[in-house]
Amino acid sequence: MASKATFELTTSQQQLLNDMPLTFLVGFDDAKRWPITHAISWIQALDSVTLRLALTRNSHLVTILSAEKTAGLIFIEDGQAYHILLSSVAEFEPAVKPNLHLRFFEGHIEEVRNISFYGASFTQPEITKTYDPEAAEKLDREVKESLHS
């Protein structure tokens, strides 16, 4: 089922992404000629056309984003799956740094598209952190603050 592309996030999509839901980050490994996908939650919408995300410093996607400058993100909102196309992806240094060594990126939203198939409805998966819950919550707060700094 074809859907119309929009060129910015809705207010509800911005709020959802700022709650750090499960999101899939897709980059293209040119050397291997195939896509690379990682599940992430450290993402923040600064406004309707700007997204920031954090990755562990040794993630293969750090190399891909640094070289390719484009990426895709997939998330679920209100029962529907959406794809965001990012351009001008660039690394930035946050003013506030978390205790964990991370790499930070910012990208410009070129397109937001509903990619659900006809008759489908999806639920947002719940993320369960399998390490110390207090440490996980503290780290999430630090990363969120870093993404906004």
C-alpha cells in the first residue's frame, strides 16, 4: 500500500522518539555492499527535522555514518511502522558527556514514510535492560541530556 511521504516529524512522533523507544538504525556498508541494522533507543528529536542519536564507540555503524552521511530509522507509532530517511549525518561533541564512552550524531530528516503493510497494526515493544536497573536509568538520563546539549 503506497503512502505519502512527509518531510518532517509530527509532534506526537517527536514526543515518542524523545521517550527513547526501540528504534532500528539502518546504514549501508559500501565496502560489503549490504545494509547494516542495529537496534537503538538513544535517540532524540530536537525539532521536527533534526534527530540526534548516540552509539557505543565501537559500533560498526559509527564508521558507516562517518563515511556515508545518510541513514534510515524505523520505529513504531500508534500501531504503524515508519521509516525516516536522514541526510547530512555528522558527528558532534555534546557539551555534557555521559560516563560511558559514546559517539554522537545529528542528522536532517529528508522524509518520513508509513511503511506498514495493508491491514497491519503493530505494538511498541517494551525494552527490558538486563543489567542494573538503577544504572540503566541513570545512563539513559545522562545520554538524553547529552543529546540535548
